[in-house]
Amino acid sequence: MHKTKIFADKNLKIGAIDQNLYASFLEHLGRAVYGGIYEPGHPAADKDGFREDVISLIRELNVPLVRYPGGNFVSGYDWRDGIGPKAKRPRRLELAWASIESNEFGTDEFMKWCKKAGIAPMMAVNMGTGTPKDALELFEYCNHPSGTYYSDLRRQNGAEKPYGVKYWCIGNEMDGDWQICALDAERYGKKAMQTARMLRWADAKKVDEAGAVQLVVCGSCNCDMPTYPEWDRVVLENTYEEVNYLSMHRYYEYRPSSKDPLLDFLGSADNMGEFIDTVRATIRYVQAKLRSKHNVYISFDEWNIWTQSAPRTEPDWVQAPALLEDKYTFRDMLVFGGLLNTLINHCDVVKIACLAQLVNVIAPIMTQNGGGTVKQTTFYPFRYAAAYGRGEAVRSISDCALFDNRFGKARRINEAVTHNAAAREVCVFLCNYSESAEEVELELRSFGDLACKEFVSMHSADMGACNTFAAPEAVLPVQNEPVAVKGGGRADVRLQPMSWNFLRFRY
């Protein structure tokens, strides 16, 4: 049996891992909000209608930041509809997801929920039907202390102190023809630049002690768009000095009709890496062209596995229909783990990544209206990465075999290595994409004398296994015997076929 050798050196640093690499996303879509985080009358709901059982699971995931309120929803959303007395809020036709929006939950409720959950808000502004003026007024409502129309309106609505929102997304997927009032790159770039400039002027006194607001401009919504990566170049050339991040979105799916469905799906993580590398190169090109000393990073603010193709099941307009409630299989979890590794391995340029979404809609957490919750298979790799994938990512060198797939070639053993000097920990995340057990030799001598404290794996003979309300623990992580470390820094690990694995070492 071929033994894969993985070498990692603490001096070969990729970069610091921003805690916001483990962010998430909530959109007014299906039951993400209504019936997800918010369900007045539920046995676990507090006085504000927030489900405390859901908040408990979100805390377990260590989510630091949540993007809101969209997503496609934001391109037709008037934020003013969601503030003030609930009895007076208008019910609207919501065109993005063909639903009824009651506006019972809006900006103030989201901010209150964030505070209770211990999460920082990341607000998206409407660049579809909305204007730069609308964005400015939302900013004033959220961040200005007092003495103006919208800051005083916030105080009248019960929030004496400003919310201090630091992260702002200037629109969503404006290159997509499905987007309400989609724009071409030049028109969007100019509109985004004017919006960014106005928000910066309004932020003259800075949002908090850590500095100015952080602005995210829309990049290509996926790498299959015919305008990619030209869209990114044009938008950046219009906005470069005013923004901090360029957004990326990408979803992967299992395609039974493809030539080799399993291998094609397993190649997703390496394809994600190529997508990031191309966007990184585009950012650097624009920086060089503009002779700029300013750095723009990537906000990968939508990523996940997404398999459902028909979102609507109800014939009529209803509120909070069950949309995109994917049941994640063991196979999905394997690919999901590889995508997480890719984000960690690109942490020098990807500073924000938002798992889309957080509850019910293509999410790690599922709820029943009036009932309980379930942790999906993808819950567990995310929990371990967010808890232990901290500090710095270090470059790993591997001699593992490759396999062919629809994206090109990909690695049989997909890995990420992190070093948390403060905790004196080295963590290794491994996905075995081989149908046979694999022997891996880890070479970690540069970190000093190591001892393995934890070896967790997820393996199943049934690739279609998933956690449901009837069987909530069908797929769970297993605690294995810690591996022996030889010579202080070498360890041999046997990986089960088609498995996700996590090893934690201390020195």
C-alpha cells in the first residue's frame, strides 16, 4: 500500500486565520428566519421570539459573524419595511423567492438577536431597486449616535445606542440575470463606488475603536458566469480604493448524470482553490494597474453544498415556505470538509467566509416548526474547524495520488494544517477521497515535541446516510485512540476509506 507523506513546517506560514473565516449567512428565504431563528410561541422561544435551542447550537458552531438579510432577497428589500411597530409593517410580495414577506422580523430584531447570540452583524444593502441614498440612510439608522432623522428613529424604536455595524456588503450577485435589477459590471461598479464613498463619509468618526467600516463589493457570483473574471476586473477598477473585500460565491452539487458522479463531486475542493487563485490574481492585477498600496481581500460570503434544483413546492404565495431544505448526506459531508480545508489553505487572502446558510435553508441546523432540532452531517466538520482551526495556516507538502474529475485533477488526500501558538496546538484536517483505507505519514518535527491529544473521524459504509428527526444520530464523529508520535514530530495515521478526520497535537 502506498503511504502518503505530508510535510508541514511552522516556518512555511500561509497566513493568519481570521475568525470570520467561520462566519455564516441568514436570508429571508424559506424557513431560515421564520421558523428557524425566530418562532414566537415555540416552547424554546424567549420573549422576543428567538429560539434559544437554535442559539445554543449556533454557539456550539462558534459562528462569529452573520451576513443579513440577503442574498437575492436584499435586491428588492426596503429596510424601512422592517422597523417600527410590527402591527404597522407592510406585507409584501417577495419576488426573489416568490413568497410573502410579513416584515415581522427586520433590522432591529436582527441586531437584538445578534447581541443575544454573541454574533457580529454583517449587513447587505440593496443595490437592485435600492439607491446609494437608501444605503446611507440604513447606515445612519444603524451607526449614527443621535441627532439626525434616522438615528433618532432608531432610538424611538427602542435602541438608544448605535449598533456599530462594521461589515457592509454593497449588494448581492449583481452580475446574475436572476437578480432583481441586475446591472452590468460598469454600471454596478460606478453605483457601488458612489455608495462606498458615501458610507465612508458617514463613517468619519469611525465605527469602533478597531477602525473604519469594512466594505465588500460584489465579485462574480460563480466561476461559471460568462463574464467571469472580467466582471471582477471592471468592478475593482471602479471601486478599488474605497473597498476592503471582493465577494465570491460558489456552491457544489452531486450530479448523478455526470460521467463519474462521485469523483466529479469529490473534485470540488480543488476547484474551489483554483477559483480563489484566479480571483486573487485579478485583485493583484488591478492593484498593480492602479499602482495602489491598498490591499483588497476576499469575502467568500456564500459557499456550501446545494443539491435541490426546484425550490418551490407550494402553488400559491405563502410566508416562509419550506425551500431548499437539503438533507445533507455523508457524501456531502466529505466534500464539505474538503471545502473547509480549501478556505483554511487560502486564509492569506480569504479573510471572511460565510457558510450559506445557517438554519433550515441549505444549513447545518434543521428545525421543526413547534418542535426540535437536528444537527446535519456538515455540522461536525464546521464545529471542529471553527473551534480548532485557529492561529495560522501552514503550508503542507504532500505526495498523495491524484484522480481525474470534471474539473481536472484533484488530490486523494485533502489536507489543511493549522498552528495555534497561543494554545500550543497543531491541528491536521484530513479528507480521504479514496475507496480504500490510506496510510498517511505526518512529518511535523519543526513544531517541537508533539503529543496527539485527539483523533476524531467520520466514516460510513452508506454514502447516502444522513441525520433526520427520526434518526438524528445516524452520522456522528467517532473518538479514536490518539496516534503515537515518533521522534517528537512524526506520526503514522490510518484513514478509513471515504472519511473525514481531525487530529489535534500539543507541544
